Amino acid sequence: MTSPPKTLFQKILSNHGVAFPPPGEPVSIPIDQTLTQDATGTMAVSEFMALGLNQVRTQLSVSYVDHNTLQTGFANAEDHRFLRTAAARYGMVFSAPGNGICHQVHLERFGAPGRTLLGADSHTCTGGGIGMLAMGAGGLDVALAMAGEPFVVAMPRIVEVRLSGALSPWVSAKDVILEVLRRETVKGGVGSVYEYTGPGVATLSVPERATITNMGAELGATTSLFPSDDRTRAFLAAQGRAEAFAALSPDPDAIYDRLIEINLSELVPLTAQPHMPDRVVPVSELAGRKVDQVMVGSCTNSSYKDLATLARVLKGRTVAPETNLVVSPGSRQVLAMLARGTELTDLITAGARILECACGPCIGAGQAPPHGAVSVRTTNRNFKGRSGTDDAQIFLASPETAAACALTGVFTDPRSLGPAAAIPEVSEFPPVDAGIVLPVGPCGEAEVVTGENIKPLPLGRPIAGELSGRVLLALPDNITTDDILPASSHILQYRSNVPKISEYTFSRIAPDFARRAQEHGGGFVVAGENYGQGSSREHAALAPLYLGIKAVIACSFARIHRANLINFGILPLLLENPRDLDGIGQGDLLVLADARRKVENEESFAIRNATRETLIRVKLDLKPEERLTAAAGGRLNRYRELHGDDPLACPASTAG
């Protein structure tokens, strides 16, 4: 009997022995590889240690340090030491600070077509550029994957993005994904996988494909995928990893849930305006507007091709005198490639500031622009305040557009600069092994060294008879995890110290939120559509947990944040009628009677607004195991129920 045709996503599932259910039903995906980074990884490693195992049970787990490399005190350095010693003890590869951004380094060193990758970073989907099934998740989900548990996600709809034609000079892969965002919006991809097909795919190199899959996270997508073909083979061979190649593509007659068609030849240079990645317009519409800062780098556009393109444009020229240009190479390998030719010299002599191979300005860890400044960045997010300056105007654009703006000091369509210089594909990258630390010796023998900044992991409380509390904050649509728990360096240094980092919860929206939450003994948060979009950081659930938040009532949730709320015992309640949002205000007293029974058994129930004497109908759209997890107060508590009375190997505290 002939098997039905499969999409690329379905093929990878099938190759892992997984049957695919209807969209929306849970699917358990075995995980081959994991990655963590230091902003999320300290908690993920602590959570893995709490499971009481002696070593990771994946084919490969890599612990990266790339976010918090700014060392102005002891906290970051001690956390780096903790991650290095934990990697040695539990059998993980360690990528040291300065070695590069996790997604760029993983493509270079470890990514493989057809493998599954789960990362404690929302942009783990970058791996889809080489045909990996790569997904972002909260740290606890990644910790459980490191323990050999499958990753459970709702079976997505599969969207075909059929590419035709070829990119015109000065138009790049960044413009492709900005066009997708323009059409789909930041919530249009929730519950979907985007697969890129068609003759235009063959015209795109792996770094270009990775730019597109990386920013699939901004769509809210489960992941994005390109086929593994001759371009993939060439990239892996240039990395000295030809043996990792496997040809992989969808069946020609595969059936998709939806089709998007893009003619690459028709695209123009685009930019996303503040403060959302889907506010996309042609660069030409902003021509002449002053640009104060240009930043090229981040996990989206920090490959050799991206930075060599910038260098070619700047060669023999000088950055505009009132514009500040900063460059973050994606890895030591990229930096070595730039130094091997003339590109690094060209960047330096043009006036660029060369930063460490790390995330840096993308998460507000340095290079914050002045008040009210316009900053053109090749990063993937332009959320309000993410740059480190609340009123800065952040625009997202390609390296080509960024180069044009840096030269002229104003928004400039790069096509006005004349003939574009082509960057040939590299046939051989220099091996750069400094900073990659492989585990040595038997697991379980190395000592894990913790510092005073690492505090016990908070655990949620099991749900009892009644949940009640005040509405501590009422919010609009598209609240990001940066809104919930900001990412600036002065905050993220406390990522291992939940009591301290919780002080910054909603600090940019309501500076007194943490104080009010503690005074009221916790309570509720209400919000509109797409609550929790953006970063995978589970601190946006952990900090509210510590402050006693019992539930978030919203019109819809972003995928990763919804999972993080469940993982830590905070109920993600959906308003049955979004208009009811207008009838809930800050300070209202909400009461959910008989809460345990309802959480475990009912899909729809009423919450009483005791202040206004009204009833609010909500849905708890959870699968059976998710219900038991929520009722238990989170996934670690549920793990204890299933695997013994007390398997925890490190101390934990009870929040609330």
C-alpha cells in the first residue's frame, strides 16, 4: 500500500516514528538535540538538576553563553561558571562567552537536516534553514527533553510558502520574511508551521534561509522549514561536516492547509516600523528621515554573508558623522572569516564599532540609543523598550538597507547606491575550536559550582478549593514577554535569582506592580489578544508565579508563553466573549469557586467578578495531561507525582 504524500514536517515526524494527528491535537516529538543559552539556560539547567539524573539523555545538548556577556559585577561571571561546570557534570557541550550566538554557532557546528532540536530560545527555529525540525520552548520543557522526555505540542497546520523568481540586487532574505510578516502579522502564524517550497528556494543560500526561518518566531509559528538540498550540502561541506548532510524535501504532491505565493523578483527593500515586526513598509516611503544609530548583527543577520555585504558597501567610504554604526559578528568563525580577507579592516576604517560575538544590543545589553533616537537594526524584534531606551524608535531592515542608512545618515533605499556587489558562497570556513568545550571523563564526577546569585527554584502551589484575588493589571493586545519581564542587562543578570528578578515584573508598564502583587498576596492579570508573544524566557511566567499570580485571563496566548504558564501552575484562561474584557478593571476582585474540580474536568466555567457582581465566562482549553499539570501547581510537581515522592536533587521553594 502506497503511503500518502507528506510535507517536510510530516516526513521528519514519520522518520522519528511519530504519527501525526489532526491539527490542534497533541503530538509527542522525540528530541535529538537541545540548546540553552545563559539568559534561560541557568534556570533550564537548575530544572534539569531537579530531576535527579546523572547525565543528559539526548544525542547532543549544548549550553551556550551569548546573552549576558557584559560582566559589570560578579553575577554573570558566576553564572557562566555554573553553566560550564554543570555541562561537564551532565555531559553537555559548553560554548563559552565570546564564542558566538547560539543559533549561528549551532548552524555551523551541530545542526543536521532531519534532526529534531528543542531550544530554550524562541529563535531556535533558525535551524529550519538546514532542514531541522527546530522549535523554541520554555526552559522546563527543554530540561525535560534533556532528560529524554518527548516534547508535546499541538499538531500545527502546515502552510506552504511557494517562492518563485529570484531576489533582485539590493533585496535580501530579510525582505522576504518582512513581506511574510506584512501579510501574516505577528499572530498570524500561531499554531502553524511554514514550509518554503518552489523554484525560488534553490536561489537562496543557507544563511539566507536561516534569516527567514529565524524570524518565523515573529509570526508566532511553531517553526519554519526549508528543504535540505544541494545548497545545504555545500554549506555543510564548507563547515567540514559533509557527513551530516541528508537530502530531505516534501513530496511533490504533498497537501498543505494553506498556500502563500511570493515572487522574489517583485520584492523591494522593506523595513518594519516601531514597535512591531509586522508594521512593514517599503524603505523608500521613509526616505530622508534622519537615522541616529545603525546596528548590524544578532542571531538574524550576523553570518559572514551578512557582514561581508555590509563591508563591501562601506569599503572606501565613511559612516555619516552623526550616525553610530555598531556590528556584532555571529561567531568567532564569522569574525575570523572577516579578518582573513579585508572585510574587517574595511568595517573598522569606515567607522564601525566592532562588538563581541554575542547578542548584545538586540536584548538591550549595551548600545542603547539616545532618547527618541531612530535606530535601524538587522535584529528580529523592535518591541518598545527592548533596545534599552523606552522611547527609541527601532526599525528592522536588511544589512543592505542598514549599510545605506549608515553611509547617508538618513533612510535610504539601497538600490540608489549603484551596482550591488555579490558575495560568493564560501567553499571552506576556517575551523575555530576555541570556546567549544567538550565533556571529558565520566558524567557525574565534575563538581557543579554555584554562586550566590543562584537561588532556589520556585515551585507552584497545587490548586485547592477556591482561587480568588484582585486584578492587578489590565492590558491591551500583543503584550510581549519583554513587557512582562524586560530583557535589559541590569535585569537579566538576575535570571538565576527569581526573587530579585520578580521585582522588575511589568516594570515598564506598571512600575509598582511587584509591590502591589505582594501586598495583595497575588491575584490575576487580564489582557487582550496574543498575550506573551516574543521571547521564550520562562522568567515571564516564573516571576509572576513568585509574586502569586494565579491566572492570566486573555483573548488568546502565544504558544511558548502559554506552555510556560502551564508548566509553572498559572492558569491560561480564555475569555469566551472578548467583549467581556471591557467589563474587567484593575482592582476588581475575582473569585473562582470549586477551582480544583473545574481545572481538572471542565472546559468552560464562570468566574465571579465580586466587585461588579457580574459573571465572566472563560475557557480552559487544556489537554488532559495539561489539566493535571495545572492542578498540581506545575510540571515539576506533576513530575514528582509520576516519578516518586521527592526525586528533586536540588532545593526548591514554594511560591505564592
